[in-house]
Amino acid sequence: MDYDVIIIGAGPGGIYSAYELKKTCPGIRIAIFDSGQELKNRHCPIDGVKVRSCVKCKSCSIMSGFGGAGAFSDGKYNITNDFGGTLFEHIGKKEAIELMEYVDRINVENGGEGTRLYSTAGTQLKKICMQNKLKLLDASVRHLGTDINYIVLENLYSYLKDSVDFYFLTPVEKVEVTEGGYRVIYDGGEKSCSRCIISVGRSGSKWMESVCESLSIPAKSNRVDLGVRVELPAVIFSHLTDELYESKIVYRTEKFEDSVRTFCMNPHGIVVTENTNGIITVNGHSYESKDKQTENTNFALLVAKHFSEPFKDSNGYGESIARLSNMLGGGVIVQRFGDLIRGRRSNEKRIAEGMVTPTLNATPGDLSLVLPKRILDGIIEMICALDKIAPGTANDDTLLYGVEVKFYNMEVGVNEHLETSYPGLYIIGDGSGVTHSLSHASASGVYVARRIAGKWQET
Ligand SMILES: Cc1cc2nc3c(=O)[nH]c(=O)nc-3n(C[C@H](O)[C@H](O)[C@H](O)COP(=O)(O)OP(=O)(O)OC[C@H]3O[C@@H](n4cnc5c(N)ncnc54)[C@H](O)[C@@H]3O)c2cc1C
């Protein structure tokens, strides 16, 4: 065998697997393959001046490379079983939390010291939310910020680079089962290993489907989250963000009894575009350092759409809606809340005259031409509900960017060890459909590494 372990994907899942394996089994031979670049070479060409929108690079620097989708993220590590994935269903609630806390300690030791850990424990805001038909979910959150998150990744890369073989810009094409292990095939070569960890995240979702198909690994998909990113003056949400940083609030709509939730809150942050398989959607992040902060706060409002038989392609549904916004707006569309309510598109002039200066250069348009009515109605109801706990949320000038889509990978058939029916073939992180966040993906990496380490030490 060329390696004891091959890890496919250098996102948080892959990085924390390698970190833990190196720590517990110093002599173990590990290779990591990633379609993207080494961290220092990851640059998105959008500069807002010469390149104003996505040019669809072969490998997206925002989503791929060392650090994975998390590299330029806000670095919010939520320690909770309430959201961010269902890792606890496989490994138990207690162990899931312990692993997330362990990952937090590693982040703190590797550059995150001095960052703050926020918590919902004992907050008065819970009561205020409840009084207004809103539910605040429990969590502790370490906010690294995009800048410190990058430093932590640099330090983890320094720790790994001399003892792990990295194959960057090397998308894996196939994984084959061999006698006693696996063959990992890529353009121009192949490597063998005794154990293989697949951690390809959301950007690898289509490839993951092909692996499941070729190896007959069961997989099911039935959910996509659709909505908008809200941007408003930071002062409107400051009583929530100062205390909790990120508040995950859920509202049940009166009209359809759908759940709408806040997601990925970025105080003083910026709105950014995201490219998933060539489709441009919206996201957001923020910096820890004061000089990079803006006067705005942004967060997503998402409605979960579950499908029942016979429809199976929930991601395809989300993609079609995102494509519609790409078709109408050439990318992301932005609309003032006041324009949406009055049934008219936004234009450059009305946005320029508004109180909120957009942090993303998006095309003014009409989101009602893109989002299904039921989803849009839910979002409008939620904005009005949030206005009661954060007056000003429903102001005319509040900006809505669309569409924000959270694609969920298919849930892959893995057991309580995150192992497939093939011994030694593990599927972890967002690529497994089990996790949807930095902390859960990282924790799944540590979990599997400990399992492999135990077996490796026995041999
Ligand atoms: C802009 C943005 C902001 C975010 N902010 C937050 C946040 O604040 N908090 C939070 O909890 N989550 C956040 N997320 C989500 C978070 O980044 C992911 O949940 C997390 O990165 C998942 O980790 P992962 O290792 O499973 O996958 P990923 O991070 O997606 O990494 C997968 C890696 O696999 C590689 N890959 C894919 N296919 C192949 C292949 N065939 N061969 C080789 N390599 C392959 C990719 O290039 C990628 O580098 C954010 C995401 C984005 C895009």
C-alpha cells in the first residue's frame, strides 16, 4: 500500500482527521487529495473593480483547497446538537459535544486565543423571543472571524505539511475497492491505501453521488433550504449580536405553519457570492478585526423544503430556483424590503437613496419573480416577527439578497462509526449529509481518526 490512510478533501473534516491521526499515530502514512489549491494560493478573482462577478474558475477558490468551504468563512464554530448536523444521531449527544469542545481547544491553541466564546445560557433574550412567537436555539459559539480562522488554518497546515503528502489541484476521479484496501484514481495516476476517508463537502456532492452509485452505497436526499440574505444597519440587531454574536431563531409561519429560521449571522459583516457547481448564490461573513468591519449586519432567512416520493432531486429544485435568479440578475439579485412589499423591482437609484449601503454589488431586481410564493410569504412573515424583537428589521430600506440556498448532500449509508459497509471506507463531514457546519464536520474528522488510530495501533 502507498499509504495507511488517504483522505479525500482538505476541508475541516479532512484536516481534523489528519491532525488527530498524526497526533495519536506519529508514524502513520497519510495523503490528502484536494481539487483546490494550497491555502496561500487560494484567491477569488472577484475584486469588485476589474472582475465584478463570478468568472466560474475551474476550481473555485472560495469552496475548494486547504480549509475547504470554511477557509474564508466567518469561522463560527457552533458547539451544539440543536443545529449544524445530526452527528449525535450516530455517535451520541455527549460525545458529539465533547468532540466539538476538543476542536474548539485546538482552534484556540492554534491562533484562536483571545477570541470570544458566546453562549445562550441564561440569556433574557430567550424570553423576549418566546413572547413574540420566536424560538431561540441553544448554543455556544466561538467566533474566530475570517481573519483569525485563516491564521488557525495556516498553523494547522504548518503542523501537517511535513508529515502528510498533500496532492493539491488533484480531483479524485474514482475510488475502487481492492483486496485489503482502496485504490484512489486521479488524472495521471493512482495511489493505494488500507483505509480511506472521504470528506468532500458540498462542492463534492455530485462526485459523492457517483461514488455511492459505483460502490452501491445507499444514499437518500430529500431536503433543500431556500431563502434570502438580509442586510441591515448593525445597530438594529446589536442587542442580540453583542450578547450572542449569532442567534439561531426559528419562527413558525401562521399561514402555512412552515418553519423559517435565521442562519449564519454576521455582525458588521459583508455579503458575498458563493459558487456551487457553477450556480451563483449568496452567503456572508465577517471579520474579527475592527478595521475590516462594516456598519451592516447580515443573516440568512431560510425555509426548509422537504420532498416526498416520487421526487428525489431536492438539490436540483434548489438549483433551478438559483438558476432563475442567475438568469434574471446575471448572478445575485438585491431588493429593498419596501419594494418587495409594494410589488415593484428595486433599482440602483432607490437602493442608493436608502439607509443601507449594500456590501455586495448585486443586480437590483424583484425576488418575487424568483422565489416560490409560499417561501416568500414565510420570509415576509418572519421579517415582521423579527421586527418585534429588533425594531427596524422590517424597514423599507432593509436589503434582501437572493437567492440563498443551502444544499444538503445526500445522506449516505454509514453506521455509528461513520463507516460504509466496506470496512475502512469512511464518509464524513458535509459530504456525508451527516454534518452541515464547521464544528460538526471537524468533530466527525476527529471521531473517525480516533477509530482508525485504535485499529492501526492494534496492528
Ligand atoms: C462562505 C461560507 C461561509 C460559511 N460560514 C460558516 C460558519 O461561519 N460556520 C459554520 O459552521 N459553517 C460555515 N460554512 C459551512 C462550512 O464551511 C462547512 O460546513 C464546512 O466547511 C464543511 O467541511 P467539510 O470538510 O465537510 O467540507 P468542505 O469544507 O466543503 O471541504 C471539502 C473539500 O473537498 C474537496 N473536494 C471535493 N471533491 C473532491 C474530489 N473529487 N477530489 C478531491 N477533493 C475534492 C473540495 O475542494 C474541498 O476543499 C460556511 C460556508 C461558506 C461557503
